[in-house]
Amino acid sequence: MRHFVCAVFLFAAACLSGQTLKLRPATPPKPASPPPEQVSNFIPLTVDAGTPLKVALDKEVRIQKAGQPIHGKTTEPIYAFDKLLIPAGSDVIGKVAEIDPVSAKVRTLDAMNANFSPERQVHIEFQELVLADGRHLPIRASVVPGSTAVLSFVPAAETTNQGAVAAGKKAAKGKISQAREQLKQGIAQVKSQVHSPDKVHRLKRLALAQLPYHPQYMDSGTSFIATVREPLTFGSEQLKPALLTNVGTRPPSGSLVHAWLTTPLSSATSKKGDRVEAVINQPLVVSEHLFLPEGSHLEGSVLQVRPARRLGRNGQLRITFHQVVPPSGVQEAVEATLEGVDAAKGENLTLDSEGGAQVTTPKTRYLTTGIAVMLAASSESPDGDHDLHHGGGGGGGGGAANGASGFKLVGMLVGAFAHSRVVATGFGSYGAAMSVYSHFLARGRDVVYPKDMSMVLELGAREKQASNSSEPVAAGTAPGY
């Protein structure tokens, strides 16, 4: 009996030992080692190195020496995924880091037009960022050379197509137009924080610029593209699964997205079919649903290009985007065309109704060239010579006008007091020749899209593209050109 009881006890112990071994693999993991899928739901709220920081001066600055302070405001917000990190209108503090000397070639060319104070290249660095809540963040951001300009938002021309397709999409068009108007108001609100000079101040500056020696200024509103050199960290945040429901799906047609161009383009060097890339810098949220987070990439190509040519013929450029890649990496086919760009004032850049860009020549060229030719012709007439030698009332004024057309203020003074037909004719002929050459004979201007240029794109086929043939319309053939 004793042997039987021992055998039963050993058998029960063996059974219990086997059950324990079977239960060990089902033991839940330790809390200190969460599965990878939980870790991936956290996104870093970071402004990566290389991010463009768009800044505009909020007051005029006279360039004097390296080290002088610079103050401006951000003109575009910066996001991380769907979270706003740096709102537009944040204060940015920096300094003039370096002022380059002027080469002998530039000095000679400017001196030929009576400018003995050519502009110097100024290097600017930003060191501190002040947010709306009062936080001061150290920052290292240097201005990209050649990015200094007073920018203006250039919207695409409205389509004038009134066919059956346009009539059928009247309601959708109204919503898109409303979104465009809200976009323009938002940009105007940000730029209103920058104090623009009044008319009297602009006239004084214009008169000062005519002097052979004059100081160098940066106007209020002058914009910079500053590249962030070191990352800015704002912590991290866990994503809610409901937020990702629509990410990776096709965005609604007619949606407007903000993007920065990462591929610099020029009608002088770009070729048809060249690859074009951009990155979405503001999340696309439609009806409180996130479709495209910040950091999504747009891929496209150059659709049409024509370089500038002689006889004042300007360049043309048209690009299109056909794929969007969210951070998940899943490509989605889209059709996106330019709805607006930030361009420097004075470039006379225009966009047609399908997003094609062209530099237009101001019609004032005919007036200014005609005046210069007329002054040159009048200085060669016998009556003009008689007035110059006999001190007639119109002699000094005519000589000054001829001098101004050829050599700015220096020419004006010499022409007014020299009382010489030869001098007046020389200045007038020089001014007329320069005007004719620059306005009608010289090479036109190319369309240039710099790196990190701000763009607004409309997703989905435009009405005119949907109703017409699939062949692209040449830039410059749409109404408004």
C-alpha cells in the first residue's frame, strides 16, 4: 500500500510539473518591454535640421557693419506631422554675420550707370526664436545666399471656361473659390504684422538711390529663407488611431495644400520630363479628418519649358505633380497643379489658369523707351542747340532730362549746367540706346523657382483640363497673357 501511495504522489507531482512548463510561454510580457507597434505610435515633435524658416523684417535696416542686430517675424507656420510647433508671426532675433566686399567687375558696371555704391552681399544669422506664449528658444539658422527679396503671393488666374463641365461643377467651384479667398486673407493677415513704409518714405528712399554715393538699406518686408542648422525639439506625442484613419487615402478633389519646393527649377536649365519634388509643410485637414500630414512628399515632373531668348522674349515653365507619398510610405496617385507661389516683387511672374508660369514684360517699357528716344532726338535739333547756348528757359531743363535718361543724377547735373549740345546729345543718345537694348534687344528673363519656394497646389483635375483634350496648354496662351 505504501508503495502504491508513493507511486500516486510521484505521478501527481509529474503532472503538476508538466502543467507548469506548458503555462510559461503564455506568461504576459513585462511592462518595461512594450511591443514595437506601441512605440511607433509616438511621433517626435521636432524641427529637423535643414528645415526652411521663412522670416520677414518688421522694420527697415541700414546696413552698416557686421554684428548689428536684425529683427523679423516668421511668415509661415512650422508643423510636425499634424501639430503646430512654430506659428506664423513668431519673433526671430538675429544679426548681420558678414558683409562681402564688392568685386572690381561689379563696381565698374555699376559706375557706368552712375552708381558708385553697389550693393554688398549681406550674410545674416538668426539666433533666438520667441513664441507667442513668451518662450525664448535658442536657434541656429543662416540665410540662404540669394534668397533675400520682398515677396508677394502670386495667385493663378481664374479659369473662364463656361462649358457644360463648368456648369455641372458650379457648387464645387464655389467651395474652391472660398478656400482660395481664405488662403489670401490668411497670408495678408500674416504680412500685416510687418510695418510697410509710407509713400513719403518710399519717395525719399527712391531719391536717395539716385545719388552716386548712398547707404544700403533692407526694406521692411524683406524676406529671407533661413535654413535651420540644428534640430529644435518640442518633445513627443502619442498618435490616436482614429487620427490615421484617412492617412494614405485619396484626398478630396479641389483641396489646397501648402508645400515647399525641394528641387530648384529654371526655364534656362530645366528640361521637359525632369523630376520635381516638394514636401508638404502644413497638414491637409478636410472636415476634421487628416489626409496628408506634414512631411508628405509630392513627386512630379516638368511638363513644359521654354528658355528666355533674345529680343526680350521671356521664359515659360509648367510643372505638375502626380504622386503623393505620406510618411507611411504608401504612394497615392494624385493630380496637383500650382494655385499660387511666393515670388519677388518686380519679377512680374504670372500664373495662368492651369498653373503655367511666365515672366511678363511691363507695358511701361514702350513709354520709357519712347521718352528716352524723344529726348535724344530733341537734343540734336537746331532749336535745342540754340537754347543751350543762349541760356533759354528750356535749355537747362532739356539738358538735365537728357542727362537723367543716360546717367541718373550725375547726368542730370552735368546736362543742366554744361550748356553744351554735344554733352546733352551724348547723354541722351546713351540713355536711349540703353533703354532700347534692355527693353527690346536683350535676352528676356527666365522663370526661376528657387529651392524651398512656397507653393499652394490644388489637388484634382482642373475644369479646363477635364473638358479639353489631354494635351497641355502652352504657358501664355490662357486668358490674361
